[in-house]
Amino acid sequence: MTYPSPGAPDLASRVKALMPDTEPVTQEPSYRLDHGAYVPLMVMYRKAEIPVLQMSTPSLDPHRLFAIGRRLGPLAC
């Protein structure tokens, strides 16, 4: 199965710009969406018309993830 949504390269660039050098960001535009991302999207947006940016967490450490969330705070709508 595929979910041909458009990517969000501008948002990806903004995320990368907000991250410190100690949290390297790798952009892989050729990667397809994980099933955990596209299955709910298939139900919510069948036409795949919304841009999608999938991010992987670098760790399960809650303090590290909280710090990353704070850095990404300016992206909140």
C-alpha cells in the first residue's frame, strides 16, 4: 500500500533549523511513510491531499524528548 501525500519540505527545513547541533537531523525524502503514519491518514484524508512530515524520535528518554518538543514549540499553530 502507498499513501501518495505531498511532502512538507519547508516544514522539514524549519524543524532542522530549530534543532541544535547535538541533535542531528537527517532528511530522507525518498523514504515512504510508515504504516503507523499513513493508516490513520488514509481514514482521515482519503485523497492524500495534505502535506505530511513524518519524524522519528531519536530516543525514548522523556527529558530529551521534552527538550526537543520545547525547541519545536515555535512551529505550533
